[in-house]
Amino acid sequence: GAGVSQSPSNKVTEKGKDVELRCDPISGHTALYWYRQSLGQGLEFLIYFQGNSAPDKSGLPSDRFSAERTGGSVSTLTIQRTQQEDSAVYLCASSFSRGEQFFGPGTRLTVL
Amino acid sequence: QQQVKQSPQSLIVQKGGISIINCAYENTAFDYFPWYQQFPGKGPALLIAIRPDVSEKKEGRFTISFNKSAKQFSLHIMDSQPGDSATYFCAGYDQFYFGTGTSLTVIP
């Protein structure tokens, strides 16, 4: 398929462990976004990559969160020392420039 | 601070009725106002979007009404169908701010 893919679809981890979430954007899309969606809440912006520019990290909630995008394509969101409040669905999206965002199905993270 | 405020949180409409969801924003730097539709277990998908230089945009049964002076915009779903049952998010772009979502249920 040509859509945005994310892996894993579900991740259960213990408090204090590190997790890595992966996003494969649509080929050719220059922009990539990460959001967090908690139950009953909207989409919380985390980080934005655009081409080779420095990423906009203004939405990252703490220094336990980091993300990288390798070769302008695949991105990995890393959460260190996970806490129970990190439990949420993590959504990735990609787009041409700042236009329509195409979202992946998300990774549901549960921290026990 | 909630940059985009969305209401209502949930909405129940009879089939064939009109569904109306409202959003208000604070940041006048926003230059793009999309509405996304999300079905359970799926990521959001763009439904319709508007730029602030027009007051209305219609695509099929979906219409965005935009009031720049009031900093408000709304989504109208005409002839609502059970298949429209989903969660709807408004957003404002400068940064990427989304509303808290509206769960729409259309009763057959």
C-alpha cells in the first residue's frame, strides 16, 4: 500500500522501560509529524520534520521524548523511562510541505 | 492553553438531519483550517479544509463556514447518514493545533 505505516500497532511495556515507535511515511512526502492522542482528547502535536530543516520539537512534553528522521524518510519516536501517563495512541502523518496530512493507523502504547 | 476550542464534545443526530460542529481559535496567524474525520482504530483523514480568504466552502454534503472577524469556523453535515458516525477534529495551522474532537452518532 502507498499509505503511511506505523509499527508496532500495539505496544505494552513496563514503567521505566524505553520504547521505540516507527513511522514509514508516504514516499516523496517532505514533511512528517508525530502526534499523541489520549482517550477523549484531541491530537497533541509532538514534533514536525520538514525536509532537511531542523525539526520543530516544540510539542515534545519532556526530555524523555525524542525523534529522528533518517534519510528524509523513516522516523522513529523514542520514549525513555516510560511513565503510565505516556499511555496513548501515537499517530504519525506525512504531507507535501504543510498541506493535507495523511495519517497512519497509530501505535497504541500501554505502560503498565 | 487550548489554541483551538471545539464543541460539542458529542453529538447525536437523526438520519437525514444536519450535524453542526463548531470551533473557535485565538491565533490570527493560522492560515489553514482543516477538518479531519476519524473512524475507530484508524488515523484521521482530511475531510474538507478552508483558507481564511473565503467565508464558505462546500464539498458534497459537507460545508465549512468561516467567520474571520469572530475567529470561528464550523462544519455542517447535511443529510447526515449513519456512515458519518465518527469523531471529527478541527485544526488550525501555523503550528499544528487540533481541537479536542466531536463524537458524532447518526441514528438510523
